[in-house]
Amino acid sequence: MKETSKLELKERVTNSFLKTVSAFSNYYGGQIIFGVSDNGKILGLDNPVDQKLNIENKINDSINPNPDYSLSIDQDNNTVVLTINPGKYRPYYYESKAYARNDTATVEMDKRELQSMILESSNISYDSLESNNKELKFDYLEDYLIRQLGISKLNLDILKTLELYSQDYQYYTIAGELFSDNNLISGIDIARFGESINIILERKKANNDSILKQLEDSMNIYRSNYKYEKIEGTIRNKYEMIPETALREAIANALVHRQWDIDANIRISMYEDRIEIVSPGGLPRGISQEEYLNGDLSVIRNPIIANLFYRLDIIEKFGTGIRRIKESYQDSFIKPEFKFTENTIKVILPVIKNIELSKDQSLVLDLITHGINSSKEISERSKFSRTKVLGIIEDLIDLNIIEKTGGGRSTRYVAL
């Protein structure tokens, strides 16, 4: 037994565990087992029945609001197990401070995260808050609305309908500033590199403009460098090195789902073989990486921005962006990648290349695609030696056509 992000071990009952109760309640829940040392050795407690009551009293007296938890006694080991469920009324405080879990440590929540949690618990989105900018202009948005929705002129009533201006409190919202011509919030930082990151061919900070213009500026740089025409016979054909649909979706997703209270730009890095889009803010609470990638669950961080992007036909049905990015690469061996950290989401869109696989590589890929996914099984079906199979597999991994999962005897290979 060892500590994890959702399990803490305590030799004795002291007030220090209350910070972890706050952390587990504020996020994904967890367990605290009393009577076990940090290294997992079971020591047991004297009078576990009394200690269970002591733990209950400490929680009820110290955590505000009251958390959702249960207590049980392991009679065999004389330990007390405290199970904390994810709270419905976050944030949960201990001595006027809210806590979070950082791997196996419990730390005080930073001010930005605390503010986000308070807004979320109050069912208030950050993009609906009041903007500090009181004099906003909307020329670019007006032209966009005239072209896309057929309005004759942008007025205050339309701004109210779009929730860019608060009718109740008479102020422009954060979303209003983001769509305005004099937007002062961090935007998009674009860099195009040569053979290495030391060679910067083009640089543009698309700030202080409507996020609609920032999106279009980004796409214009893409079109100048990743689209080309080729005369074939008597026909002029157009080609995309990276699917335009994929990039537009990735940038639109970043604008809709990023955390705007983080003072950082969306970074678009353009290379000869790929484009990377890094968005500030990790996954929203309550959604896993798998759910995000499969489009099974959509948690909209900025509903006002998302709604206007939807009206303007920039995004389709909510939650389908990642699926559309993947579909744009469905005929390509090379697939997009998605990487996550606590504070960022990175989308990597590779340049599509015409890859010609050898006959042996095609056979191994076909076996993996049809569920023959261990090197032993592939060797038996293909009649190739294990050494040859592993060499082919490494080549296919390098081409980003398959990926390795598990380890040891549980190693498997799946087609991307």
C-alpha cells in the first residue's frame, strides 16, 4: 500500500488530515486510512471506535461547508477508513483556506483556481463577468454578423441578446471585450520556424483585436504556407499540407475552452512538419482525457463565446471539435496528437505525407488493425521472426501509424 493522489496514509489522528479532507472534497474525492505509516506498514490504532468519533467531530467542527464523507473500521487491522466524496458545494475550507491535491501532497489552492471554483459553484462563467474596459467598439464583429447572419446594423439590443452586454447590470462582459476591436486580454501568439526553433521566419502577436480577427489572422498565415496549387495536365489542383478544417477547429476550440483568467497567450507554433496549438488551462473539472478525445462529454468553460461561435458557424454542435479534427486525418497514416498537462492542452497537427509502406509493413499494420496486437501473435500470423516483427513495429511507431500500450508481457500495439 502506498500513497497516491487519491489515497493518504496517517499513523495517528491529528488535525493535519483536515487539509486533505478539503482537497478531496474540492476535486475528485479520495480516502484517508488512519493507522498506517507513510511507507504502507499497518500499525493499527488504539480504541478505533473512539478515534472514529474523534475524526467525525473534527471534520464537522472544522470543514465548511460540511463535506460528504463516510467512516468505517477495518476490524482485522484496527484501522479507520475515511472516504471523502467529491463535494457538490465547492470550495470546501479548512481554517478559511481551500486546499488542492498535487500528486501525493496537499497544498493550498492558488487564488486563480479558487476564483474559478467559486464562479463554477455559483454557476457563473468567467466570460460573463464584468469587463474593466468600458468603451468598446465592435466594427469587426458587426461586419461578421452582417455577412453571416444578415443583420443590418449592430446595436445594443443585439449585444444584450448575445450576452456581450449585461442588461441587468449595464456593463460589457468579458466575452464582450474579447469580441471587441479594442480587446486588451491576452490573445494568440504565432511563430513560424525554419529548420530549427532558432530560425524564426515569421512572428505575429494577434492581440488587441476581436478574437474573430485573431482566428482569421492565424488562418491567413496558415493559408500562405501550408496550402498550394499544382498544375496537373490542364487542371490546377489545390492541396493542403495540413487540413484547414483541423487547424480551424483546433484554434476555435482553444478560444472557446481556454481559461481566460490565465494571463497567457494561445501559442501557435508552425514548423515544416507540423503545427502545434497550446491552449492555457487544462481539462475542465469533471471530464477525463478519454471523454475529451472521444467527444463523449462536453464541458463548456466559456458558454457565451461558444454560443456566438456556434451562431456564426465557426463551430458545429458542441463537443464535436476533436472528432472533426480526427476525421480530417482519416485517410492519412499520420494522425494528430493531443497532449495534456495540469495547465495546458496541446494539439499537434502533422503535415500529411504520402507514405508508401513496404509489403511487410502493410501486412503487420493490417494484422494490428484487425486486433492481432502482440508481437508474438503477429510473428505467428505473419511467419516473420520476432526480431523482424519488432523492427517493423518500431518503424510504424516512428511513422506515428501505431502506438505501444502496456509493458512487459502486457505490451500491445494499436493502430492510430
